[in-house]
Amino acid sequence: MATPKPTRSRRTSRPLDDLPNLFDMVEIDMSRDDIAGDVIAEHERQVAKARADRSVELSTARPSRRMRFVTFGSGSSGNCAFIGNEKEGVLIDAGVDAKTVTERLAENEISLSSVKGIILTHDHSDHLRYAYTLLRANKHMVLYCTPRTLNGIFRRSSISRRIRDYHKAIYKEIPFTVGPLTITAFETSHDGTDNVGFAIDYDDNHFVIATDTGYITERADFYIRRANYLMIESNYDLDMLLNGPYPNYLKARIQSPRGHMDNAETASYLSQVCSPTLTHIFLCHLSEDNNNPEIALKTVTQALQSRGLKVGDAIHDAIDAQVDVRVNVLPRFNSSPLFMLRHL
């Protein structure tokens, strides 16, 4: 008997309401050495000094190194982003042409020599089309993907098989390091060969990528709930898709559990898991034909506001302490600003 296909009602193995509630505030005794140590003690001395002479701006945030994040395209025409620190980092996917990536990195004072590799979410061409070009021109770089993804590349694309010379195998739920980053791949649900999201840790900063997924898997939910920064798919508006020009088979594929998430699904999920831990949300992979940035942003913003959260953005409200969460839509065809992320 054939195994029945999953339905959209089976989006998670247990109700979200049964999962830990991250809206509960946790009191932390910042004077404890086992929590804060000398770093916090020194910071408190600086704060006390500043209060005394009122000569510098006060901050009670724990000192933390910053992550740098910039995207070069986000959508079915091509996906690629950089994440790292001031010295090293990686590219997330390689679906934007190498010339554009090189130029945009330079504009943000990021050298290609500091890019240590490419981490692939899956084997669709809009995520890997220019991987071999970038690797061949930058032989210090490594391609990080699962063995099944590599086999899928050979089966589904015309990329040179020499790309295997740059390949380093990774496996879901087994962390690996690239420069200063600790990266863990986790299961997502899409119709690629072997689909993953990534949890990227740097110091006390936690960045999670969940793109190209028909629903939030249980493992994706686990990592998202500990994220400070989240890059999440908001692919289509359901009304635009249903009333648009796509043939029925393609509409069905997009709506399937192995397709994409629509604005309302993303918004509903975010309204349930958003907590003081999550400070930045980046909406990615918007459809050119079945979505627009204004609709996606409005849908997510309204869902978060319904929980009583004050929503800003990472460009104009980057240092506004009164903003609970910042939401930005990543451009489809152009580069985003360079975001300097520091968990407070």
C-alpha cells in the first residue's frame, strides 16, 4: 500500500501551544560570577562611571561582538547572502551571479578572501547556479552541503562535476565550524533533494535561516525558538496565487507541504513564537508574481501587533530600545543594506 501524502494539517508533530512559552520573562541575577563574570563586572563599572560624569551614552546591554549580514538577492531569480564578522564569514547559497556578489561585497568592505565557503540550503538552481563559478575563482572557498544535496546537484543540474573537488560533507544536526561561526543544518520541507535550514552561532548571537519550506518542521521550530535573528520565508499571498496566471499544477505544488509558505502562515507562526529573544525578522524569498513586499510586511506586522508587540525595522529603528522586534523584507533583485547585528 502506498504511503499517504502529508496534508497541510500535519504541519507539526504537536500543537505549538504545547511547546515552551517564550513570552515569559526570566529574571537573571547579573551579579552572579557564574553567569556574567568579569566581563559584566567591568561593564557595570563603566556604566557607573558614565552615570557619574554623564559624559557618554548609557547602555545596560551586555558587550557582544557583532554579526554582519547582507543579501544580494532573495527570490526565485536568485538567492545569496553573506553572514560573518569583520574578519571572516560564509555565503548562504549562490544563486546570484559572481560579478554582482563580488561587487556588492567590495561595496561593503568585505573581501572575497574573507569568505571561507558557501553553505547550500538545497539543490534548486536559484540557490546554486553560480556556486562553481565562485569556487573556481576563489580556490580557498569550500562548498558545504549534505552528500545527498551534492548528488542532487549532479542529477538535476548541468554544473561541472569538478565542484566535488571543493565539497565538504555536512550532516543534519551535527554542528560544524567555518571561521568564527558554528553552523548546524536542520530539516526543512521542500521538493529539493535534501533540504536544510541553518542555525548559525557566533559568540552569543544566534541567526537562523528557514527558507524554501512548505511548513515549519519540528526541528526548524526548535532552532527558531532560540534565535535572535531570523531569516524566514514569506513566499506568496494566497489570493494572488489563486487568482494569478500560474497553471493549477504549479499552484498545487507551491501550496503543498513540500512547497512554500504564504504570508499568512508565516505571520501566524511568528506571532506564536516571537519573544524578547527574537529581535530581528528578515522576510525572504518573496514571489515576484504572487506577492509584494508591502503585503508581506503588513501581514506579518499586523500579526505581531496583535500580540501587543511594537514593531519597527532594522534600518530606522536599529537602536530604538522601545521597539520589541524589527521586521524587514529582503529585496528580490537588489542588495540589502549591510546589517550590523548585536544581540542586546
